Amino acid sequence: MLKVHTLPYNPWQENTYIISAENGDCIIIDPGCLSPEEQQHLVAYVSENKLNPVKLLNTHLHLDHVFGNRFVSEHFKLGAIAHKGDEFWLEQTVPYAAQMGMQLEQNPPALEGYLEDNQEIEFGGSVIQVLHIPGHSPGGVALYCPNEGFAIVGDVLFRESIGRTDLPGGDFDTLISGIKTKLLSLPDETVVYSGHGPSTTIGHEKVHNQFF
């Protein structure tokens, strides 16, 4: 049995996720912790729940999803893993943040490895499937766990909405196609954990999302 915990961080209230297994191992996904207080909040959650971080994954590499990559990487001795299609964003994190009126000292560290479409990650007695769904960003992925009935989708799909497609590498038609073929084909009861805002289900989005 896996547990999914949500930690909203930074001015964009980006959802950082921690998936933990019964043995205490955990995966940190999209660490958006920006301030020292947010960084220590994440560490406190891990410590208080006696967790052992074993992987650092990113659904995509837009700045609000990687603010905490360097901290998590250095504190827990983990290298980040994401889709190669988004790798170009890492070098643009500091200048892009400056355009948003934010001053960052360093870009996130280079990726340690890559996520690929249809890749399977064994964790906690379950399998997490990587679904490459570009359109919001070229390297956007969803992390789907069929045994546990949930998907962590980054900014691909939100409750009754979808991710924006006007940033570099974004494409509306590509995003819609990917959502329809790879997410809406999942069981209706699948819980969808988005990069911002509340969770939803595949069934709810089929009925209530204006884009489909």
C-alpha cells in the first residue's frame, strides 16, 4: 500500500508529492520548496514520518516544479530524474525566475537519469508507469500506479482544466491528444494528483472538463 502526501510550496502553490511505501522508503516528486522555511518543512515531514527518500522525480522541469531540486538533491543525496525533452529548461531557471521578479542563486543540478515513455518503476511492491504526455512542456510525464489507482500528472491535467500551452515547447493539440489517449483511457476511479490545486478523478474529468 502506497501513501501519497501533498505539500504545496512557493508563490504558485505548486504541489510537491511524497509517495511512501510501508517500509518507509519514499519518492519525492516535483520539489517546489523555495524558501528555507519550505525546505525545512519538507525535511521535517520526512523525519517525523521516519521516511527514507530513495528517488527524486520530476513530472516536468518548469521552474516552480524544480525550485527545490538542488536542496533535495544535496540534502538527501539524490539525483533528479526527468524526461530528456525538458532538459533545456534547467539552464533557463535562473533567468526565467528573474523575469518573474525572483532572484535565484543557481540553476538546478543536471539530471542524473531520464524517464522514458512506458518505463516501469518498481516501488513498494507496486509498479509506477511513466506516460509521456507533451504539450504543456516537451518532456511532460504522468506517473501512473495501476495497482494503487492513482496518477501524478504534473501540469498536464487539472480539476476541470488543463495545463497552459503558451510556454516554449507547448502545443495545445498535442496536449489534448495525449490526455485523451493516455489519461482518459485509464479507469474512471483513478485519482489524479495535479501540479496545482485539488485532486480529481478520471471519471470526473470526462464529465466536467470543458476541454473534452
